[in-house]
Amino acid sequence: MKTITTDRKLRRKLRVSKKIHGTSQVPRISVFRSSKYIYAQAIDDDKRVTICSFSVKNVKTPSKMKKSDMAKQVGVGLANILKEKKIAKALFDRGAYSYLGRVKKVAEGLREAGLQI
């Protein structure tokens, strides 16, 4: 298996993220994935502040749920918080991760809850 160095991951993250700039009305949704959990947060890049965040730790689910299903619940939960704040559109920032698996499930959860990405 080929290992990916930190420099390569950082370069890929910067390449993807430099094209995306969030505002207060259209925030940037940043995703972080660890081996156990997944986190998503909505960021206003103009003010450099996090509007809201949601993670697997906030999901009230049985422990038998698969990680991909929990990732979808993270997307739905974050979209519900953003809809309460009257935000209907956002930009999806996958960072250094490929648009596969749990990262894709977060995006599907955001769309399923009515957020336009």
C-alpha cells in the first residue's frame, strides 16, 4: 500500500479549498473525517468564524449503526441547523478527502435535508 505524505495531503487540501470561499449567506461546509468519527462545520470566510458545527457525537443513534449511515445523519443534522438560521445554500469543501464513502454520505445528507450545495 502506498503511503501519502502530509505534504501531499496538504497540497491537495489547499488546491481544493482555495477555489471555495464562504460568506454569511452561502457558507463553506468543511468536512473532517477520522477513523472513528466524522465532523462537519459551516464557515463564514469573510468574518473567519464558524457558524455552526455537527458531528457523530451529536447523533442520538444506536451503537450498531454503520459509519456511513452516521455520516449521512451528520449531514442531515447540520442542514437542519442551517435551515433554522435561514441559510438555504452552501458550498461543500471536501478538503483532502476523495468524494467517496462517508464524505459523499455527508453531502447526500445535506441535500436530503433540503440544503442546496
